[in-house]
Amino acid sequence: MSEHLKTELIDGILTLTISRPEKKNALTGAMYNAMSEGLERAETDSAVKVVLFQGDGDSFTAGNDLADFSAQSVANDTGDSPAFRFIGNLGRATKPLIAAVQGNAVGVGTTMLLHCDLVYLADNARLITPFVNLALVPEAASSWLLPARIGHVRAYAMFALGEPMDAATALACGLANAVVPVADVRSRAMAAAVALTKRPAGSLIHTKALMRDHQKIAAQITQESSLFKERLQTGEAREAFAAFAERRAPDFSKI
Ligand code: COA
């Protein structure tokens, strides 16, 4: 449960709405856990046919809460965080996942889309994966999935330079099914969700399983997670988080 994550099950569609608009829907541990609960419920509850992600306000999500990252960078805690629980659940998901994305989709906001089966972007959507700017490494198997989808050099520019990708480019690259006006993005995603609820559930599950290399995804997540936790504890990462909090550019030159 999280006050910033609304969960609603109607006619087989479990809608998870990220709702912390004043912080651009940045994700706290409680929000990750609530999303995990949704995904875990989808696996065990036959009433859930489809999971639909969306975000309130002008951003899909600004990704992990950077104040939480900052706290983790000094906590010396190497245990599994709610973020990694959520990423693990994404990697294991067997039912259809759909996303409706407007505005910024930062970090996991973009990498989670690589685990969604249908993605609808508003025309103002921007996909941003600034892992290197934060002195981190890509997560959610994106270090494998993103270059596999869009090619090495485009993926590298997104990871290493933090170059945003606009909606039209994302569509052309095969990262989305359609780009629609902001006002229509939720209804378009919902219409697709409704259509999936009318398809045979068993066939959907097998089809998704055939299309994804679950073992490879799990192995990549494990490898990334261990590097990610290591990177979180570095002086470079602490500098990046301090710079965001102080609204200044980071200076990695003396580290
Ligand atoms: N964690 C915590 N707070 C965040 C946040 C994040 N990831 N992203 C935005 N916020 C907060 C800001 O601190 C600000 O809070 P304040 O009003 O209390 O000062 C508020 O949300 C609005 O953000 P702001 O930066 O003013 O909005 P913007 O429209 O100018 O920019 C973003 C939006 C998403 C481009 C920008 O906020 C950003 O780059 N955020 C960091 C994204 C990031 O690096 N995420 C981690 C990925 S691994």
C-alpha cells in the first residue's frame, strides 16, 4: 500500500496509477512495493487478465526518488531494495503489461517499458535513461534489452550521454505501438487492455513466454543489480545525488 500508488481492478484490468505529481511521480520504496504487490497479485489472481501502468500529472515518472538513492548511498545496505523487488517482478511477469506514458519517463520509467507488451506514448513523452550521469549503471535488464531493440549506438547515447528520446523516435525504433495526443493516451491504452481481456488468457501467457528469454533477463538483472548496488556506494554517485539536491551540475573531476 502507498498513498502515491492507486490500484484498481475492473473487468480483469488491474490499473496501477503512479500518483505523486508534485514530485514528477518519483518512486519511493513504498511505491515500488505497492507496484510489486500489484504484479504479484496478477500472477496469482485469475481475475487479473492485464496490468496497466499509468501516471498522474505531467510526467509518467521521474524514476527512482533521488533522495532515497542518496540515503542508500551512505547506508551501506546491500540488501534487496523495493526497486529490485519490482524489477524482479517485471522480469518474471507472465500476464500482459501495458503502459500509457505522458511527459518524462526517466530511469526505471523507461526501462520498465521494455517489459511491457503494449506501450502507448503521448506526443510529449520523453524517454530518458541518465544512469551514467548519476554514476550508476542501467538496470531492469535494459543493458541487454535496449540495445537489442534499438541498436548499440542509440542505446549507448541514452545510457552514457543521457540523451532523451522523443515519442516519434521511440515509435520509429519499435519502443512503442502508437503516439497519440496527451488527452487520448489513457483511453488508447485502456482500449488495448479491454481487447486483451477478450483474448484467451492461456494463449496470451504462452505467447508472451515464447517471446521473452526469461532466463537471460533474470541473469542480466542479477549482473546489473550487483554492479548497481556497488555504484550506489561510490563517491561519484554521492556527488551526482548531491548535485541534483543542490540544483547544480555534478563535478566528477576530483573523485
Ligand atoms: N527524485 C526526487 N525528487 C524528484 C525527482 C526524483 N527522481 N524528480 C523530480 N523530483 C522533484 C524535484 O526535486 C522537485 O521538487 P521540489 O519542487 O520540492 O523542488 C519536483 O520534483 C519538480 O521537479 P523539477 O526538476 O522542478 O521539474 P522539471 O519539470 O524541471 O524536470 C525532470 C523534471 C524529471 C526532468 C527532473 O526533475 C529530473 O531530471 N529529475 C531527476 C530524474 C532522475 O534522474 N531520476 C533517476 C533516474 S535513475
